[in-house]
Amino acid sequence: MPFHSTFVKTSFGDTHVLIAGQTDAPPLVLLHGMTISSTMWYPNIEELSRQFRVYAVDTIGDLGKTSVLKCPRSKAESAKWLDEVIQGLGLEKTSIGGHSMGGFLTTNYTLHYPEKVNKLVLLAPAATFAKIKPGFFTYVFPAILFSKDFLIKRAYNWFFHNLHAGDEKLFHQFSAGYRHCRPVSSIVPTVFRDEELARLDVPVLLLIGEHEVIYDARVALENAKKTCKTIQAHMIPDSSHCLTVENSKLVNKLMVDFLMQDPLAM
């Protein structure tokens, strides 16, 4: 499908962005999950770009094409980096969304710059609403630290409920990143305080796989509904942390329906 690649200069480094969709379509900025890149949106980008001008960003300090001049060291600096990217793309206001770490970062951005966000889409956001289980560190950190093939495959498989859902090219990129690169970001996803989440006054869509492994999906959904008054939350069947790949058709439909809905009718 048609797309192009560009770099946006920021005070933190040159940020790589993949862009697809009509130039006059409503903007949608997407941030990927940790230890992958913006190419993770391959099952979603075609459907999303029919309705939106999609900007898929390579997060600074992670495994992608974004260069690091200095890495954000706080939530405020992380939000500032993303704001510089959005400004560099010429966007005054946009809908944003993210998967896993990208979900945490976009929530953080919305809390810092609420006036610049139309809607927020969270796909299995890291922490944010629920504490991350120790299993995350058991599976992911050994793969990053030791870069052994069996550890990388074990970590990759842990993220999926349906092991046949992932494209072989996705695994090759995941594996190459773990073997040859090191994430340098010092931003650690945390659970936001109730009073912070209560400040979210933009429409929010939360999608979590029913077999989520990084935290208890039901706890996260309950906490989100309790603390965020503007949220629409759904549990995605037959999916785990990689719900954007495992159940892409349903995820795409829910995202498009939510983003196209009139805010006044929500």
C-alpha cells in the first residue's frame, strides 16, 4: 500500500515516522510497543489509513530508526519529545494511540497536553491501569540481556495466545532487534494515580486481550472504568498482548468506529 517515510527533527534526536493515508484525512498518531518498531502496525495500517492520515512513530530510545541525541529522562521530557514530533508533523491537534509501552506514553502525553488530543486509543497499555506481573521481567529481560535464540523465541511466544497469528517477518525483526540492538530509554511504565486518570477528559478507547499476560486484564479494565469517566473498554477474545496481530479485524473495526464517532454522541 502507498506510504512514505520521513524524519522529524526534535531536540532529542531525529524521529522516524511512517505516513499513510490521504493528506486531508483526520490525523492519527500511533506509538508502537517496546522492542519492536512502527512496522508492528502492518495488520492495521491499511484499514486505518482508509479513514485517517496515519503517522506511525518510531519511539525514541527503542528499537527503530529514530536517532537519539539525548533520551527523555522523565514523563515530562517524554511528553515534550512527542509534542515536538507532533508539532514537526504540522499537527495542531490529533487523535493518538499506542500499543503496550506506546499506550503508556500516549496516556502520559494526553495528561501533559490535553488540549492537543482529540481522542486516545489504548491497546494493552503497559501498566497505566494495573501493575505489570513479574513474568514480564522473567521472559523479556533475559532475551534482551543475553540475546540467545531460544530466549528470544520464548519471549516472543509469551506475548501471543495464538502462536500462529504472528507473521514470520515480524518475528525476524523482533529477533534481529534483540540480537543486535539495546533499548536505551529510561522511562519505566507505571500505574497512573487515580487522580491523574480522572483528569482524562478526552474520549478514550481501551482494548485488552482476554488472555493478557503482562497483567490481569480484568483488573485493568475494572480500574480503567472506575477512574476514567470518558472511557470505552473492551476485552478482545482469543488474544493476548499482541491483540493487534491476533485479532486485527476486530481491533481495526473497534478503532475505526470509535475514532469516527461524533464526540458529542459519546
